[in-house]
Amino acid sequence: MNYVWDWVIRAAENGMPRKDLRFTVAEVYSPYMELSPENINNTDAGALVEMNPYYRYDEIFRDLFQPDNDEDQELRKTLFDITVHFLVDIDLQQGMNKTEYYYRFILRDIRNGLFGPAARKNIALFSHRQQQIIAFNLYRLYHTGQALYLLENTMSHIFPESLVYANYEVKNEVILFLNYEKTGLLETKLAAILELFLPLQFRTEIYWAYHFGIIGNPEAMQNDKIAMY
């Protein structure tokens, strides 16, 4: 993490709101990096961010922390924190493309209830990265209409230990296997994904922990580990 925006992104991926971050001038830092944590391989972003403000923002901050100026320390620290928050917002938006704006609008619409009250309530159960995946795949859904493919893609990211089958032979049916112990939280997250991506004409069969038996597939035919379909 050499730049402060990288720290902010990592914090968001760990579920930490940006407003909880506090930026301060590091007492010891490298002149060649914006961030130089004690452990240079650190990937876990904490709430306190010590940075070198002169690496990129010398013209803004060079007169704020002169060594012989010891007045209004708390005011200057608060002003520094507010200013860096503003600069980070600019940093993050400069790297955005048109698609990223679209999925941010989709996330805003979900939180505002345009996708229904259940989606508005349940979106908070997903991590920042998972919310991005959901919004991006909804954007792709509008353009391609490939609902089942995007359902499977979303499941593979949010439930890596899962399989999605489509049964067209007898009926429009989606069969989901999730290699997890069933909990209320996981059921709610799954229901939220299905509400957003499952086509109306499809019904579902859901299997937790135990896969249904498939003749000819040894992994699906283990004693005491088979669910009946």
C-alpha cells in the first residue's frame, strides 16, 4: 500500500466505513512513499492512517506543520484529516470509468428501495466487494439478459463452495448446492441473490452441505453424504 487511496479501498473491502478513518501526519515516514507502515507487507487497513503528506501534496500541506509552529495543534490535525478525506474522494473518482459510475448508481438505487424493501434491507449483509459484484452483474444483466449465467457468476464469488444446475428437461428449475452448513444469515444472503437474478419462470431446489446423488459420479455417491433429489 503505497498510496492513501489503496488503504481506503482495503478498509472498505474489510467493511470499515470511510468516515471511521482518521488521517494523521506520520512521525516517521519514508520520503519516497505516501504510506510506509512499520510492516511494509501489511495488507490489513486500520482506522488510523499515518501518511507522508508531502509525497504528493506538498503545495497544500507544506506550511501547515512547520517545526517551529506549535499553536492550534488540534485544529490543524482536524483540518488535515478533513482535507485528506476530500483528496481521497478526488483520487477514487479519477480512477473510475463509465461502468463504475453505473454500478454505483445501481447500489444507490438498491439502498433507496428501488429494487424492493428486502433488497434494501439485505444488501448491508454483504461485504463491500460482494456488493460491487452484485451491482456489476446487475449492470451486465440489463445489457445481456443472461440471468442464469450471471446468477451462477454471482454465486461463485459470494459462495465459492457452490454449484448451480439448470434443469430444462422437465421444468424450468434451478438446483443449487452449497457446501456450507445452513444458517439464517446464509439463507438470507442466498434469498437476496435469487430475488435479484432468478428469472420469474424458474423454481429452485436448494441443498446445503450434502450434494444430491449423481450416478456415475463417485464424489456425489459417498455413503452418508448424499441428499435425495
